Amino acid sequence: MKTIPDQIADIKEKLPDFTPTPPGLKAQVSSHDLKARLDWGEPGLTIIDARDFESFDKSRITGAAPMPMDELVERAKASLEPVRDIYIYGETDEQTAEAANLLRAAGFRKVAELKGGIPAWKAIDGPIDGALEHDNPGPDAYNVFARLQHHAKAQKINK
């Protein structure tokens, strides 16, 4: 006679799997793959930006964690579990591959290289953060008087 947990396991095996699953993690992924995973809504992943802090500040994938190459392994070991799904990108595909290999050598088992980096992510309209991604107002943006003067001059020219 089977135990109740064994009987439950047998029944589960016979039932069709109605629960959809997110796309699997591959060693190299496209921006579309990452976007599909994010759109899936499963938060069990980390995006790592392996570029320097200056590049990270200028433009980055929304939600990416800064871990420059020279600090990558230390930061990852301090903050991530070795079984965590990691998507990593760098300045170039070569830097991305190097960063991924460093993480794999350090014991991280689920590392995906994001091919094309930021340019590929922008090409599919993936969400971006950073100083270059926001329109900075001009020096007179909050000076109402200066804006009214500029508007009046523009009106005179158009007449």
C-alpha cells in the first residue's frame, strides 16, 4: 500500500501541467529573452551591469545592479546566492563573456550573457535609467519670467 504522499505524487504526475513556466536560462541570451523573462513577472533574477560606475550612472537597464569587473566576484558573493539566475552585461560582448566566466568560476551556476548590452536593450525599447536617459531642463526652465520673455520674442518673430 502506497503512502498518502506517494499517492499524491502519482496523481500529480498524471495531471497535465497547466502552470506555465518562464523561459529557461541559457548561457547567452538576447534582449528579447531578458524582456520576456521580465514580462513574465518572475522576480527570481538579478541583472548585473559589469561596466564601470561612470557608464552605469549614464545609462543602465532598469533594475540592474552595478558590479564593475574589478569588484564583480566580491560583490556577487556578498549579495547573491550561487543558484540565483543572473543576467549580466558589459561594455562589449567580450567584456560580458569575461564577466560571466568570472562568476561561473566563482561558483555561480546560472549566469546568462546578455548579447548586445545596452544598445540591444534600447533597440527593443527596454526600460533604461541613468543621467543620459532623462531630459535635463535648460538653465531657464524654472525661471518663469525668462520663459515668458522667450515666448513673447517667438510670437513677434512669427507675426
